[in-house]
Amino acid sequence: MPDRAAESPPHRGSPPADSVDVPAASSLQRYRGLLWLVAAAFFMQSLDSTVVNTAVPAIAEALHETPLGMRSALTSYVLTLAILTPASPWLCDRFGTRRVFGAAILLFGLGSLLCGLSQSLHQLVAARVLQGVGGAAMMPLGRYVLVRSIDKREFVRAMSTVATFSVLGSVLGPLLGGALTQFTSWRLIFLVNVPVAIAGIWMNRRSMPEYRLKRAHHFDLAGFLLFAASSALLLVASELTSDTPVPWSRMAAYGLFACLLGAVYVWHSRRTAHPVADLALLRIRSVWVSLSGGLFTRLGISGMFLLLVLFLQVGCGWSPLAAGLMMVPQAIGSIVAKRVIHRVLAYYGYRRLLLANTLVVAVLLAGFALLGADSSPWVIGALAFAYGGFAGLQYTAMNTLIYNDIDIHAAAMASSMASSVQYLAMSFGIALSTLLMQALLRGHEPADFVVAFRWTVVLLALVTAFASRVFARLDPDRPAIAASTAH
């Protein structure tokens, strides 16, 4: 978004006009309320994404579905995020960041309420879609406002702080989901978002800066519909692989039509002044490497939360609360990693860190194949902690890489594209992991589930390892702090 904004706060860490003679405070201190607000939004989304995983077996039983058949309740939410996120830059230009963010929190809270009241899988999927409508603007808008408001030298630290609250949601999600499912009702796992949403709406009125254009450009409706249809058809094609027998002709038709629509969008985006996703940004090396590397990484690891809790509950016979407790070490490891990411990036730079760290994440992911029904909880917890730590480094490095070489005017578009690719990769990653499990699951005995889990994580580790080849295309290393001061 351009700088000509109505009611726009000062640019990237500069002091307010009425206090130019006062020593400038840290942008992190001046925008402390904004950090709390964005952190609350990230917390809600991560809590909602992980709280469901632990409760999948219980929800499936209540709605008369199989646990692996519940993936539509997970992928529908994430796919809605991916489809609607590209509209967030235009919405901010047209209506302003404060109103859009407030409306997003309101819709997310309403969707959470309806999820808790759902009586069938179809109702749950519809409510999850409404959640996705609200959530689509929260994460990209939060990142964009931080980019506009926080000094670039402090941006990685700000993102790490916000991401820590996201990980806290990941910690509490499985634990809360397991406890509520075991001792009360799975419906409460959605209803806990309602009071957080109410608090978020109040904080939004107090702390959200107002960035918007005096006159917004025309919305690229044709491009938006092309992107949405292509993404949805790809997911539908992947869902068909679970049918018996597999309808190969229909699946191929959906896949080819999705690719055709994607190609039409590429052609369309080059001929419109304000495309919904500006593919011209892909000419910047760090942008296309961040997007494509993040795509393959998330394809491999996005389904791991769901796979692990299903492995522990279905394959090992653990209770929902015990399975949720085992997710805590993974989230703690990620929190520890996010507290040191800015130092690690300053020392190694993006290329060396992502090259090595991607391979470490793949190896640790494959290490879960060594687990069995008789594995010690301490061994599982230690492996989960190590995996969470290196995965946390991976996520933060990928999420900040895309902003490293772009102008601030492109920040909103870059944030939107990053979020769309992230959500698409997450939805396809969840679908891929569950489909692999179904393909490898020969029976319904716990031993069969353990074998299917082992082969699935090995295959996902290979997909993750491929991302290291993408990150190898980055320019020679330049430490993150040096890069930030060069702008």
C-alpha cells in the first residue's frame, strides 16, 4: 500500500510530528499495544488450528465419522484462509486497517461460536469456512501493520515476539483440546475463542493504526475468482483420492482445469494494473525463494500435529489429555527457538541457516518413524522438543525472508502472497498427510496404524528435504542485521 494514507501513523519508526525534539523511543515500545493486538490475533488462529487436532477422534465419534475422514473440517478452514487472503490488501486500502481488522476478529469469533453449536460434519465445515472468512485478514494484516510501524532493525524481534504468542496458542491448543474433550465436551474447544475475540475487538479500537488510501484502486475481481477456483479445484482433486475406487478420470479433469485456470490467472495478472496477487514480485530472488521454499517445507510438516495426536490416540491408545500433553514439548522448543532467531540470523544469514535447518527438520521428522506403541513418553517428548525447536527456526526465517529485499510500498502485497501460499501449503499438507495415511493403512488395528504412520512421516520428510534445494538458490549469505541496516 502506498504511503498516502488517511490518519496514517509515522513511517517506520520515525518520531511523531509533535514530539520531534524528544529523543525517539524504540518503535517496539511506542507500538506495544499494537504488538499485543497482533499477538492476540495470532494466538487465536494458532489455538484454533491446534486445539482441533487433539479432539479429532472425539469429534469424529460424535458426528459419526472416521478420524481421517474429518480432514475436511481442517482443510476447509485453511483453504478459506488461502482463497480470501489476497483480498486483504484491497480491503485495507478501501476501508482502512482498523475497520477490516475489527470485522475479521468479529467474524472469527462468530464462526467459533457456530462451530461449538454444530450438529453435523456439514454444519461444522460451514462454520469453519466462516472462521476462515474472518481469519483471512488477521495474519496478513497484522504482519503488514508491523512492517509499516516497526523499525526494520527491530522487525525480526517484533515478529519473534508475536510468533511466541502464536506458539503459546500451539502449546495450549492440544493441551486444552485434550483436557476439554476428556473431561467436558469437545464443543468448548471452539467456544474458548469467543472471549478472546471480544477482548481483541476492544484492543483493536485502542491500538490499531489506521492505514488506508484516500481512493482505493479497482478490485481485481476476475483475478480473485480465477485464483479461488484454481485453489479449490486442486483441493477437490486431492480429496477424490480417498474415494473407493479412486475416480482417476474426474480427479485428472479437476486437476487439469485447476492448472488451466492458474495459467489464465498468470496471463491476466500481466495485463491488469492492480492484480490480486502481483506476480511481478517474483522477480525478486528472496521473494520467490521464500514462497516456493515455504511451500515445499509446509507440504511436508503441516500435517505433523494431526498425525502425531492420531498416532498417540489411535495407534498407542493414549487418552486425549495425554496426547495433548505430548504436544507441549514441541511448542516449548519452538518458543525457545523464536527467542534466539534474530541472533542466529545475524550470525549465519538466511541462506546458510535455511539450507542446514531444512535438512535438520527433515531428519527429525523422519525420526518419528522410529517410534512405536511401546516408546517411552520421555523419548517422544525429547524428539518433539527438538523437532519443535528447529521447526520454529524454520518458520520464522521463512516468514521474514520475503520482506528482506522489498520496498515498503510492496509490503502489503508481499504479506498477502506469503499468507496465501502458507495457507495453501498447510491445507494441501494436511490433505497429503491424511491421504498417505489412508493409502498405507491396510486395516483398522492399532499396529496397522503405527506402520502407516511410520511410512507417512518418512515420505513427508523427503518432501521437506527437497525444500533445501530451493533455499540453495538464495544469494550468498549476508547476515540479517547487516541486510537490515543496508536499507
